[in-house]
Amino acid sequence: MYLDNKVAKKFLIKLVTKYPDSYLGHKMLAKIYEKEGGMRKAIDEYVKVLDIKNNDYKSYFKISKLLNDLGKKDEAIEMLKILSKKKPELYEPSKMLGDLLLEKGSFKEAIYAYTQAIKTNLEKSDAYYNLGIAYARMNEFSFARECFLKTVELDSNLYNAYYRLGQIFLLYRDINEAEQFFMQSMYGE
């Protein structure tokens, strides 16, 4: 397989050199670089793809993921923001944007991104869970509680959501409810 990729890469380099506007040539070359671990070269090729066809939303997302993998989180966030504006109905970019913003501590922006993700897919418990985390970090515990309740409604095996619910109910001094949720969280241990 490696030999096939090597031959294909050589051919594709010749192709895009001769035909620099070859959308498929750049895209296939980017995929080969990505498989080989040449993330920066892959990004360069995906950027060329976008120069040729700026509505290739999968390439926007690929660039974002590669930038994130390289530790360039701010650049990944910027790409995801552009993609989310162009194509707000895509779940994965909005979810990833929320994750990166949450990690960065930009909780208001993360809340917006997760809300967009949830609008596109109401059945994703992980987006509700992370939205709950963002609300909790903003001290919006009633919203956080609703998100964690929705999380366990969608996936009863997300035991961390039960734990977070226990914490919130303890905060509200509802000891019985807190105890019940803490006990449910222990099933995952």
C-alpha cells in the first residue's frame, strides 16, 4: 500500500504542477499527505482546494482538525467560526468549535456553538453534556441542570452527567436528589 501511495503522490504532484487548478488533484494529494502524517503539507493542499472551490465544507473541517492536531487551537477556532457561519447546519464543526472554546475558557462562545450543534442534531448527548459544563462554568446552574438532565435522558450511560447533577442538587441543598444522582453516577465506576 505504501508503494501505491508513493506512486500516486508522485503522479499527483506532477498533475497539480501541470494543472494547478485541479480540485481533485489537490484534494487527493492532501489525503495522501494526511495519511503519511505530513499535516502541514496536507493543510497547504486543503487550502489550495478551498482556493479552487470555497464551498468545500469538508475541507474547511479537515483543516480545522489538522490545525487542532498540530496544537494550533486558535487557528482551528477561526476556521471553525468561518465554517459555522457558512454552514451552520453542520453538527461536527459546531460541536468541535464548542469543545475548543470550552477548553479555552470562552464559555459564552462555547454555549453559542453547542446551541448551534444541538439545533442540528437534537439526539447528541455529548453536546448537551458539554453545554451543561459551559453553563456551570458561567454559574448558570439551572440551565446546566437542564442540560445534564437531557444528557441522561438521551444516554443513561453517561455517568458523569449524573455526578454533575448530584453536584448541582447539592448546591441547591436538595440532599435527597443529590444523593440519588451521586448513587447513579457510581454505576459507571
